[in-house]
Amino acid sequence: MRLMLYNMRYATGSGFRFHLPFPFGGFFRRTSRNLDSLIEFFREQRADILGLVEIDSGSYRAEHRSQADTIARELGKRSYCRSKYGYWSWWNRLPIMRQQANACVSGCPVIRERTHFLRKGVKRLVMELELEDVVIFIVHLALGRRTRRAQLADLARLAKNARKPYLIAGDFNAFRGRVELQDFMDALGLATANGLNTPTFPSRSPRWQLDFILHSPEIRVTHFEVARDVRLSDHLPLICDFEVIRPALPQSA
């Protein structure tokens, strides 16, 4: 099975032009052209599951259409898209901001989809997709280190309740990289798919490993890469092929 994780920056693009005619001006531009490029990239990679961080669920930038639905329709998959702010957050009352979301796009049958919200931070969403053999969590954690620490504690409690082998994929905003997540990983017995600790941000000249795919012991990663030549966002996409290790059947006497 192939999982791709991508913080796609709402399909607003990257590079010097993003900051014209004023800093972060690209954040307000329409996104259809860059979304087409993203969809073509996704089609080439043939991922079974897309975990998409920073996706537009229907603001004017996306012509009032959910980018997740557009991607899913073009790829022949099903989309699950949720606001990354809590139900009662005042960010959900603001134009553009209330359409800022995370999403999963799945070509596999989904048994159950659940939405969780962490107790602290502005970005609180945890998406949980249960497939036949595996559970996938998608996250986007806070910029503040103290808040991230509290969010990781909440996330650990959620993961411990998973009924199947699981992966946790997302933008952890961990500027100290794996070192910052090591206690969290050790507490759950998790491993990282990115064994070489390849940096993922910024895409033009990667220095930090902000994006992770972590997995429980019952999962074996058969291929992993950070797509370094992709400049469709300020983050780089992570591509992970994996299989679930099934327990050995007891031998008959």
C-alpha cells in the first residue's frame, strides 16, 4: 500500500513569486492552475491514500469548490475533508480561514472515519481513517513547542486506542526534527519511515524535517522517499510504501 503525505499550502504555490506583490501575497491568489499540477503529480505517484495538510475546502481561492473533492474526482477516489480548527473556534468564523482544512483522499475502502480535536492549540484536528488492516491518523501540530508537547500527549492517548496497526502522518512542525519526537515515539513503540532523517522544509532548500510518517511495530516500510524535485508547495511530499505484518498462525500439533 502506498501512502503519500503532502502539506500542499492550499495549492497557493511556492518560490519568490509567492511573495509578490507583497510578502505572502500568493496566499490570496486563485489556485486552479497549481491544483492541476498537484493532481497530475498525484496521478503519477498512484498513491492508495493521500494525507493532505493545508487544503482549501471551498474559499474563493478554489472557486468555492473543495480541493479535496476535486482531487478525489479526478483520481477516482473518495475524499474526507475537515476544518483544522475546533468546532467552536473563532477562526471558523473568518473568511478564507474557515475553509482551511486537512484531508484524506482514499482509493481503499474506508471502514470508519473519525474526527478528533486536541485540547490545546489553534490547529487541533486529528483525522482518523480505519481501513481493513490499518488505521491512519493525519495531523498538523502547533508552531509553539510547549503547545506541541501537550498535543503529542493527547495524540498518544488517541493512538493507544487504535484497534489495528497504525500510521501517524503529518506536519509536526518539529524544528528539532526527530529529537523532539523521540519520547513520543518511544512511549508508543513507533518507528519513522524516514530512516535517513531527510529534511522536508522549505522545498527550495530543505533544512528542517517537519513532516513525518510514523508507524507501529506491525508495519514494515518497503520503500520511502522524500520527493526532492517537487516545488508545488513550500514543503516536500513524503511517499511511503508499506505492508502490515500479519501474526504467524500457530502450528498444529
